[in-house]
Amino acid sequence: MTWEFVHEIGRKIIHLTILIVLALFFTIKNRSGEQAALLFLVGVLIIFLILEYSRLELKLKLPFFHQFIRPKEQYRVYGVVFFLTSTIICFAAFDTPIALAALLMTTFGDMMAAIIGNKYGTTMLFRSKTVVGFGAELLTNLAVAVAISLMFTINIYVPIIMAFAATITETMVDELDDNLIVPVVSGFIGQILIFLI
């Protein structure tokens, strides 16, 4: 394994910490209500904004996160800030199944696309994205769609269309942060479909 591949796996493992944040969000929501849970997410976001201020404005090297920052993120805001922002938007604007589907597709779909695409992808699809990575992400997002439709009373076609929207959006985006655009776009499409169906 190359050092870059090991770093990519490390970056994606950090992204899995969103599952802990989601578990805490639902625990707080069940005990204290949705506003308290959203305030918790905003509090976590503020912590990361302070860390980013220390890294970007004060030029401090943060011991753990510094080694997992991509070269393109070295002088701009780290993806976790965008992911937390999109998490707040999703839970504030979308129904719970839609928000959860959008966030889980972003987490697992992106992870599988990066790991499998970097390891096995040779045929380029669009910019730095490979056909293998696209396929891995789509299959992962479809698996999330099926899981969400089984967990919630939701028309299976809604999360399936979201899976395609998330995968296509992820593939088309290079400079914009996918942690923000993918869940917001796929969640928006899913919520509109809920209204229409």
C-alpha cells in the first residue's frame, strides 16, 4: 500500500466519526427535543471552527488532524466543517429519513469511491474520478437507500433517486467541497420528491 492510500483510509476513518455525532444527535433529540439536538450540532461545529481558526489564522499545527489534511485543504477549511454544516442544514430542512439518507450516502459513498477508486481505478470518468470509484459509490449509495427504506416508511424510489443524485454530484464536484454539496443536493431532491409523491 502506498502512503497516499494509507492517508486516504485514515481520512475516511475520521469521516466515520460522523456516526458518533449522529448517534448523539438522536439521543439528545429523543431526550430534549430537536432544537437541543441542533444546538448540540452547532456547538460541535463551533469547536471545529475554533480548531480551523487555530490552524488557518494562527498557523498552528494540530497534532492529529494535520497528518490527514489533503494538500488542497492545507490552506482552506477542512471538510469536517462543511460536513457538520450540511448535517445541520439536513436535519433542519429535511424529514429525518431524507436527512439520514443524504448524510449516510455522503459518508459511505464517498468513502467507498475514494478507497476503491484509488486502489483499483484506472479508467478515468471525469477529472480525477474513476469508473470503478463511481460504481463503488453508486452501489454503496443504493445499499444505503435500501436500508433507509426498510428502516422508515418511505417510498423506495425516493432514496434510490437520491443515491443517483449523490453519486453524480460527487463525481461532478472537484473544487467545491463534496461534504456540503452532496448531502444538500441529494437531500433537497429527496425532500422535493416526498412532496410530489
